[in-house]
Amino acid sequence: MAPLSCIPGLALTSQKYVVFLASFDGRSRGPWHYRGQGVKLGTPDTPIFWYQPPGSTTRRVIYADLSVYAVAPEDLPK
């Protein structure tokens, strides 16, 4: 198995995700929720993270297969 440092672009991609997640401090953006613990990457139709973008009435939901959709608040997992 090749070390992660040998995978082209992995460091830059990882940095983008860290900056994205660090921006959710609970003050600068609306409420956010994480439910990805124990979920296998690639699992379809399984929301793992959602938040309300500034000025939006919907929530942006990231699923375990890394797809992203706008979802009405009443359609979020309970």
C-alpha cells in the first residue's frame, strides 16, 4: 500500500475539508449537525452532515456517498 503522501492532491483536498469544517463554529453560520460516526463511506441515502447556509431557508445535506443536496427543514432526519 502506498503512503498517503504519495496520492496526488490528497493533502490539498484534505486541507479544503478541514477549512470547510472549521468554519462551523456555531456563530458564523447557522446550526449544523453531524451524524456520520460509524457510517461507512459510500452508503447511499445516509445523511452524515447538514447545515443552513447564510440566507437560505433550506439545509445543505452531505450524504455518506458524498453527494450534496438542498433539503427542506421538515425533511431532515429526526
